[in-house]
Amino acid sequence: MKEGEISVGSKVRYPRTGSSGVVEEITEIGGVSFAGMDSTGLYYRTSELILVEVLDRKEHISEVDDLKRFKNRKTVSSEDIEEAFGDVSGVGAG
């Protein structure tokens, strides 16, 4: 890993929203590198993240909180999304 390169364990901030956290995973989708952030559970383009020395949040997260977050995590398939949007009616229903 080069200095200044984002990797698993890096402390990062997404400047557009101010979200900050620790990178849990790096993955490549369609030739673009994304980093999964622990604090939000979301993936961000690594090119949009900045490395930070100190996080603007509590770094200590209890094991109970980690376990709750893990239990609530759900993988959403494209079929789930299609099914959800198939039930849309009224305002905004294309």
C-alpha cells in the first residue's frame, strides 16, 4: 500500500456529506473502486474519500452495537427492488 492510499482500516471522510468512519471493505464494481464505511454501512467511491487522522465521532463502538448492526444488515437483491417498485401507485408512479 502506498502512503495516502485508502485501504481497509483507513480513517476516511466523505466531504459531500461529512460522513466519516473506518473502511471495512474495498471492492471494485465496473472498474471503479468503492470502500465500505463502518459508520454508515454504505459504499463510497475511493476517489471521493479523503484520509483523516482523527475521526469526528466516537471511535469506541461497543460489541453490542456491532452485533445489532450485523443482525440488522440485509442483502437486497434486484428482485427485491423490482418487487418493491412494482407496488408503487399514486404520486410519482411513472
